[in-house]
Amino acid sequence: MPLSASTTLPHSVDRVTAVLVNEDFLRHTSEYVGGTLESFNVDGDTAGAFVTTIVRTIPTTRMPEMARKFVGESLKVTQVETWAAPAADGSRQSNISMKVAGAPLDVNAVQRLVSEAGGTRIELEGTVTSSVPFLGGKIAEAAEPMVGKALNIQSQQAQAWLESH
């Protein structure tokens, strides 16, 4: 299932990047949706290329009933983001891989932070797939809007975080 989302924040790419890889911010957004941040690790200097590993437990209460039957009351999601060093214009890109423990669901995406006049455009393009025979497409289709909503929540919370910190 193709995934595409975009939003703009009125802050520099450097500030947006710093928030997106801030452990306190990640804990805040996890708790905002009723989940918990289980662990967070940064490998490398965030001024250049680096990798983050984020493990969250999130509730499934907002998922369609069909999906909840397969995954239960909560999901343990491991998200690995491989960030490239900043481009000459300051833009950043990260390759994102999400695995859901106990669920046949994978998300692979590219997130771009593009510098625009007075802000940063966040673009996310990728795919949501499920390996369940016959039902995999329906599971991926049900999960895809949730990933888009997650980006919107993350962006809204990043804006609020940047204004208050």
C-alpha cells in the first residue's frame, strides 16, 4: 500500500531535525497517543550521518476492529531511521523502517526535510506491507491511514514543542 504525507513547519531544518531525534520529545509523543517510549538510541553525531532506533508500545484502540483481532490491545513498534548528512542546501533525508512485533506489518519510507522560505517541508513517501496470505492487502490498507495520522500528530506536537522549548 503506497504511503504519502506532507506537512510544513515554520522552523529551520536543523531545529526540526533536533526535535525529531530528541528523546524527551519522542517520549512526549508516545505518551500523547497513550503509548510508552520503551527505548531510544542514537548511533553517530546528529550533525552528520547517524542512525536512531526507537522502540515504542502503542495502543491499538484507534485501529479498525479487523486489525485489532490480529494484533491485540497494543503493539510494540521498532523504528530505525538512517539519516544522511545534511545536503548542501541544509535539507535532510532519512530512510525509515518500522517493524511491528507479533504483527505481519512492515513500513519502509523515505522522509525528507526540505528547507523552504521560513520553514521546513516534511515529506514522507513509502509503503506499508503485510505478509498475511489473502488478508495482507486489507491489513496494510487499514494500517496506511494510521501512519499518515502519526505524521500529522508528530508534526503538530513538534510545532508545539518548538514553540514551548
